[in-house]
Amino acid sequence: MLKFDHVSKRYPDAGDALVDVSFHLARGEMAFLTGHSGAGKSTLLKLIAMMETCSRGHVLLDGQNLNRISERQVPYLRRNLGLIFQDYKLLLDRTVFDNVALPLVISGYGHQDIAKRVRAALDKVGLLGKEKKYPLALSGGEQQRVGIARAVVNKPRLILADEPTGNLDPELSAEVMHLFEQFQQVGVSVLIASHDIDLITRMGYRMLVLDHGHLVKG
Ligand code: ADP
Ligand code: ADP
């Protein structure tokens, strides 16, 4: 499903953010990405999300070489990805419903289809009944669950999360991680960058460890 083949990334006027990174993530596999601040975690996720391109090697997503895609294809390929951020990135002047509906509106779905899919996504994250609320009326854990509903509403094959529990207390973090497990159990691949070593060690999934851009454990 996802393959890094000898991938290096150097930013202009900066050192190497990633050096000769190779790994494979299977369909339905869940893995954590960890390492010190500046180790290259966000860069690795950005390469998959097509927000950056690699300097050497190849990133393959469902067999597609991401170096070879045109700017025009990017939005279509991104629909197969569910992106989740530490700071949720919700639109604060829109309701929960509208936030979750956004990817479907962009994809051009009709009203009834959108309503059905948004409710199904909110149901999965335990937020049915909060459609009309605004993000700031929700707790941090609930806001992140809105972010997760928005990420999965398009039924992506791969979920990418960058420090999704960075702003949550341990109990809420465990709940959010449990949600990821539920998506993994229905065949979605999940890659989560996280500093929360205690939690991810307890969960017992594969751990990819970056150290100064080198993958030292895969
Ligand atoms: P992490 O997510 O593990 O903290 P990053 O991928 O953000 O690591 O950063 C890896 C390295 O690349 C760091 O040295 C960082 O300063 C550098 N870096 C990240 N983004 C850029 C950029 N846009 N331009 C230049 N250097 C960058
Ligand atoms: P992280 O939480 O991944 O450590 P940072 O706070 O280091 O992120 O960086 C925030 C943003 O700035 C990221 O998008 C990262 O790619 C970018 N960035 C990091 N280092 C640099 C740099 N040296 N030059 C330009 N942009 C950078």
C-alpha cells in the first residue's frame, strides 16, 4: 500500500531531513512513527501527503510513484488519504457538521449523500448529536474526534496523523488511539507520528524510529 524506497529529502539551505529511508506499510497495518524533535517525522508524512517531494528515491502509494504525478492529480490522490493534525485544524466559524462535510463538498457529493456520510462518520467517533455545535463549544478530545471524522468521511485507504494526541491528556489520548485501532480493524492503514512513547509502547504496534533523518528501527 505504501512503500518508501531509498528516500532522501533535503530542504534548500538546510541539512538532510531524511536520509535513505526504506520501509513498507501493508494494507490494514497500523504503525507509529517516532523520534526526537527534528528527526524528520513531519517531513516523512508530508512526502506521503504530497505536500513535499523527495530529493532521491521513490515514494509509492498504491503503486503510484509520487514523483511522477502531475499537480492536477494531487487533489484526486489526496482523497485516498485521511490527514489528522495535532491542532485539529477545524474551521471555528463552521459547525461540526460543516467541518466534517467539507471534504465531501469539495469532492462534489450531493446534499443527501453528504448528510448520510457525515452522520455515519460522526457516529463512528461517538459524536452523533453534536452536528450543530461549533468547535469551541467542544472539549479538546471532542475537537480531535471531529478532526478524525473529517479525515475518514471520504473512506480513505490510509490515515496519516501528526502528533494527534499532543494536546490531549492521557485518558483522551488512549480514546483517540482506540479510534485509530477501530479503523485499522476494518482494513484502513494507519501511520501515526507521536512522541508519546509510553502510550505507543503499551499499544504494542510496529514502531518506526527516526534519528536525524535515518530510519534506525523499522
Ligand atoms: P520532526 O517532525 O521529527 O520534528 P521535521 O520533519 O519537522 O522533524 O524536520 C526535520 C528537519 O528538517 C529539521 O532539521 C527541520 O528543521 C528541517 N525542516 C523541516 N521543514 C523544513 C523546511 N520547510 N525548510 C527547511 N528545513 C526544514
Ligand atoms: P514539528 O512539530 O514537526 O517539530 P516544527 O514546529 O519544528 O514542527 O515546525 C513547524 C513547521 O515549520 C513545519 O511545517 C516544518 O516543516 C517547518 N519547519 C521546521 N523547520 C524549518 C526550517 N528550518 N525552515 C523552514 N521551515 C521549517
